[in-house]
Amino acid sequence: MRIDLHTHSLVSDGTDTPAELMRAAAAAGLDVIALTDHDTSAGWAEAAAAAQEVGVRLVPGMELSTKFRGNGHHLLAYHPDPNHPGLSDELARVLGGREGRVPGMVSRLQALGIEITVEDVAREAGATVAMGRPHVADALVRLGVVGHRNDAFALYLGKGRPGHIERYATPLVDMVRLVRAAGGVPVLAHAWGRHGQDSVSAEEIAALAEHGLQGLEVDHQDHSPEQREILRGIAGDLGLVVTGSSDHHGTGKTDHDLGVHTTAPEMLARIDQLAALNREQRA
Ligand code: AMP
Ligand code: FE
Ligand code: FE
Ligand code: ZN
């Protein structure tokens, strides 16, 4: 059984519609796929219908924007109730912060002499709910300023680059609690992938687990083989679920093909069990 628990559609910053993504999952030989768009569940319904048609199981998820010690960290949430008032209010705040910073980033790029407008970004974002830097990057590609999203991040949009602007994200512990309150299973995404091993220590992961964190995404392209083994050990010590996944973004990210990493069936079974328990106990 092949299980990929982290993917994006164009509802956030992937390049496939939710239905196309489900068809791609079937074509890639996956049995189970989680749709985990950034900060939104807006793709679930379309994905569920298409998943049923092609015979793959859809796990409804999201990848939530959080902050921990000044760094952005992503929290995967499986089976949360997206209509839980606490969670949906917070997501509205996060999505507002996403949209609100686009004009500022555009002004910064204009100051560098690049002729880009907010409309250019809006056009790339299309029907996207979770607008972000990837859509600014796509506009830069379309305008011929850079060749690929990756280059846009390296030159302009990555942290510390001249077009970058911070946005609001929920404190990580608060988001863990909100996901649990909404009956979801919180799993820390690519914990050491973006900001390295010091950005969240084993002790801090243990403290997060005390506040309700239930899993670690271990097998991910942004983790080195050594980091994966250390994280697997931490998860084992704490009794956390271990996941592996592609973090597929369609053509928006290279080296993240569907199924490039997968999750063990017994770990998915634990996520399903925890979700059922969390739903019973939820606030
Ligand atoms: P934002 O949520 O607007 O801050 O943008 C962050 C998103 O940009 C992440 O979810 C990634 O999918 C994407 N991203 C981050 N770094 C890169 C990169 N170097 N190349 C391509 N995409 C990236
Ligand atoms: Fe993304
Ligand atoms: Fe992520
Ligand atoms: Zn992701």
C-alpha cells in the first residue's frame, strides 16, 4: 500500500486542480493521498469526488502556517473539522495576512526596477484561496524576470531577499491546540527542513507533544538521511506517529514527485484512530 500524506493543489500553491491531483495520484500508483493545501480546506470536496472516481482514498488535511521562535514552521493537520469556530477564525486571520502582504512585496520588486503589478500576481493566483510568494514567483516567471519559481525565491522572495515580507502566522503551540480542539491530528511538517536542526530541539518537540502534537513528518526531501534517523528516534521516544510524504506542488517544486516518500500503513491506521478519539474528546 502506497500512502502519500502531504500534497498541494492550486487551491494553495500547487499547480494541479484537486481533481487533477487525485488522477495524478492514481497514475503514480498511490492508494492513499492526503490533500494538505496551505491554510485551507477549500479543495476537499472536489478532491473527494475525484478520488472516489479513480479509486484512491483521500485523507482530508491542511498545512497550517505557524511561528516558533521567530521562524515559520508548518503544521500538518489530518481530519480537522474546518468549521470549528476557533480554527476557522484563525485561518481567516492567516489568509488575510497572506493577501495583505502582496502589495508590499510588489512595491519592493517595483523599487528594484521590475515592472510587476498586484494584478499580475492576482492573475497567477487565479481561484487560489491561499495566496503567497509562489504566486508572486509565478508572475516573475511569466514576466520573464526569472526562469523558475526556485530562482524567484533565491533572488527575490526568500527570507532576507529584497522582495520578502513577513506575514502573520499562528504561534505553533496555539495552532497545535486549535487543531486538537477541531478534532484533528497535528503532525509537525519537515521540522528541520527550512531552518535547520536548532530551530526546534528534541526537548521542544517533547514539550509540543505535551501540548497535543501527535506526529512528526520524518521522510521528506528537505531532511538529510541523518536528520531523518534522528527525528525517527525522537518520534519513537515520544510515541509520536511518523509520516513520510512528497510535499508535491505539481510543477511548482522540483524533486517532490508524488510518492517520492511514503507513510507506513500502520502509521496511517494510528492517524485514523487518533482522529476518531480526538473527535470524541474535542472542545
Ligand atoms: P508563503 O506561504 O507565501 O510564505 O510562501 C511559502 C511557500 O513557498 C512554501 O509553502 C513553499 O511551497 C514555497 N517555497 C518556499 N521556498 C521555495 C523555494 N526556494 N522554491 C520554490 N518554492 C518555495
Ligand atoms: Fe507550498
Ligand atoms: Fe511546508
Ligand atoms: Zn507542503
